[in-house]
Amino acid sequence: ITMDGSKIHLFLDGAEQGSGTAFTGTVTAGGNRYIGGYHSPALFSMPGYYDEARLSSVVRWTSNFTPPTEAYVY
């Protein structure tokens, strides 16, 4: 999942599965961030395993791409 401004892109194996407007407010430094679901009560969840999760301050992809075969170097 990537976000470019207020547009969110959902990718599966490098192929975009969909996009839409995700957020139009302001992100602040305070508060918790969640990957895979909301805080209690659980209103939304994405069950499964996460591998190579990466949070970035820049947009990595906004169109189809070839997924890396090596682990990310930090």
C-alpha cells in the first residue's frame, strides 16, 4: 500500500489492484500507527503475515513495479 498525497494505491505482487482517495486531513506526530487494523474495538483487520513491511517518508510506487527479490537495505 502506498499513499501519494491523498491517493492510496494497493498492490499485490507489484500489480496495482486498486486506488482511491484515502485521507484528506493532516497527519501529526502524536498518536499510534497501526498496520493491518484499527485499535480496539477492531473495526477492520487484514489477517495474514507481513513480510518486508516498510514505512517511508517518500512514495516508492504509484504504478505497477517488479517486486525486489532481495531484502531491503536500511
